[in-house]
Amino acid sequence: MRDAVLKLWPELDWIENAALKEATISTWVKAFELSPLSAADLDEIPFTLLVPNCKATFMQHKRCVVHLAKHAAQDMQQHLGHALPIDMDTVIAGAILADVGKLLEYDKQGGKAVQSKRGEALRHPFTGVALAMMCGVPDAVCHVIAAHAGEGDLVKRSTEALIVHHADFMSFEPFKNLKK
């Protein structure tokens, strides 16, 4: 499964801290071990169940979020770095891990992605943090996972969490405006 995760996420090479990179890989491996989904499924299932007939796949959305977050953080460092510290590894690992909990939130029925029983009780930010903590992901990255979605509106987001949150919503909100 490790090889499948490495193939799925070439962006892992952007993480400079070796321990964080390993914990991020381990979190995805653990998620696949506990999920009915395969790595191949992520290129087919919709990234959200909140938009009917969503045509963007899980990996299309995730890759977009990771790239948006990285580039936004780099631009912010370039223009504001003297006044605003940003931990790039936290941004990248947080963006890669933000939706890892969806592997426990989704189930497959008749080849279609549906919400699992666990997903009815616990949305992906919660299951994502649980997976990440089991694998030794640092609290700063777990905070990004926890705060990236609407649930994070109730906490003070770190700079890194704000970056990932906005990248995620830039790649989500416009889909709610599409005509059916």
C-alpha cells in the first residue's frame, strides 16, 4: 500500500522534514487499510457528496488544493515573509492530509460512492485528525486537517490552516454554482 500512496502523491516530495513526510505517508496507508476504497477509486469517485452529480474526482480536487495551497504560501512568503512566518511543510502536509478522513467517510455501493455509517456520525475532519494522530502527525498539521472545512469556523485558524482552508474552498465553492 505504501507504493500506491507514493504513486498517488508525488507532492510528498515537497515535504522537507523526513519525519513529517513519513507520518503523512503512514496516515494515508492507515486510511486505506481501514477504508473500502482503493487508490484507483480516488481517480473515479466525486470529491464531494454535497454537490449532486459532481464530475470532479477526489484526486483532481485534492491535487488542485495542494497546488493552490503551496503556491499561495510561496507567494505570501515572497511578499509578506518578513512579517508573516509560514511553515511550508505544515501547509503541504496539511493540504495532502486534509481529506484523508474521507476514506472513512465514504463507502461504495453498487460501484458508487455514498456516505458510510461512520461518515454520518463523524465528518472527515474528525476521522482525518484521528488517523493522523495515530500515525504521529504533529499537532500543527492536525490543526490544519481539523480546521480546513466548515468545522474549523469555530476555532482560531493558524496561518497554515487559513491557507489550506481557502485553497480547499476555492476548489469547492464554485461547484455549488454550476447549473445542473
